[in-house]
Amino acid sequence: MMMHAWKRRLIISVSAIAAAYLAICVYMWDTQREHIFEPTPILQTTPDRLGMKFEELLIPVGSGPDRGELQAWWLAADRENAETLLYLHGNDRNIGNNLEHALRLHNYGFNLLLPDYRGFGNSSGGSPSEAKVYEDAEAAWQYLVTKRGVSPGKIIIYGHSLGGAVAIDLAVRHPEAAGLIAESTFTSITDMGKLTYPLLPVDWLLNQRFDSLKKITQLKIPVLLIHGTWDRRVPVEMSQRLFDAAPQPKELVLIRGGEHSNSAAVGLVEYRSAVTAFAKQYAH
């Protein structure tokens, strides 16, 4: 009797654990987009508050119920015939929180286009997804080339963190671009998920994959990868793996002491030299 009671309690306990585990898996499947994308609608600042001249844009994108407009800022360089950076930001907040870094890049002498993905800031068109941010990046590219008249050979696609994955996807689809700069970015969301949730079957749960490691092998343009050695959000080893997988020409710059979002400030001279030299060599 005691043995039967013990077995019954064991079965109940195992069943409860299995049910809880399954519930967690279902929850993660249903909410994965909310875990990946963390947009905010309120712009903390705008370029004019930092003394920057800019043009406010609305770029149409999508169709049907997902049709919307991307809020974007155009920051023109002070010099003529400047290279243009298409700036694709990361997974959270909005373009207003990227202005400090954008100002730094603008001061290097670049034109900048900063679009917000749908669901971020004042961009309309519903909630973000992997497919939609790729489409948003494509809309920004088409704006530069068709509306702005920028030569593709003068456009460098830049992305930070998740924006690096978006940039890699866009760069693979546009071999006519001058080059790609991916900063503090990851190999895939699957790899990131395995680090964050090691006990969950991440491969089965994710439908938002951002598989940059696979895509970067198809790259036909030069790539510069930048990563801070103290990045605690995205391991620096991921940029090393991307670098190893990418075809030539390629360059990897590791900023000693740089964290996820401050490599440009920590490696002031090294960072600027790497970015401007890359643009000078490949953007024509």
C-alpha cells in the first residue's frame, strides 16, 4: 500500500511538472514576438533638440491590414557626395533612443537615414515581426534609391544588435550596396534563445529566427563586424562566428572594454577609424 501511494504521488508530481513545462512552452510560443521586440511609442528626443538639422519623413510600407508608414529621419551630411548610412536599430525603444550614436556617425561625415520599424515610435502598421522588419528595411532602401536618388554604391547598410540581423538580410538581397556594417549582433535568435532559456526546446518553439549565420555566407559585398569584448547581452563570440562564415572582403574589429551599445564611445579613435576607412575604401 505504501509503495502504491508513493508511486501515485510520483506520477502526480511528474505529471504536474510535465504540464507546467508544456504550459511554459506554449506561453513562449504564443508570446515570442513580445519577448523579441520591445518597442516604445514615445520619442524621448528628436534631432532638433540635439541641434541637428533633419528632415522628417513618412515612408509607405506593406499592404492590406499591415499597411503603414515608417517614421524616419534624414540627416544630411555637411559635405557633398557623402556616403549614406542606412541605420537599422535594435529590438527595443525607437529611433529617438539611437540619436546619440547617430549624431556621432553623422559627425564622421555621413548622411544618415534612420527609419523606425512598424510598431516602433510613431510608425504605423501594426506590431513588428521578423518578416515585417525585413520589409521595413527594404522600404527604407527603396526610398533612398528611388525617392532620394542615392546611388546604391554610396549606401552602407548599418545595423546594431537585432538591427544587425536586419542589415545582413537586406545586404544579401542588395549586392549593389557599397557594404555592410553589423555591430554587436548575434548569429541567430535561436542561439540567443538557447543561452537565455537553456531548458526549453528553443529550436521547436521559435518561428522568429533571424538566422544571420546562414545568411551571411551568401553575402556579395564587403562586411565590417564590430563588437565590444565586454558585451553581456550578445556574446562577442557570435561576431567571431559570423566573421568566420562571411566571404571576403571582411573585417572584424573588437573594441576592448566595449559593452553592447557603447563601443563607439569606449574605442573612440579605433571605432571611428574602422568605420570611416571602410566607407572610404568601398563606397564610390
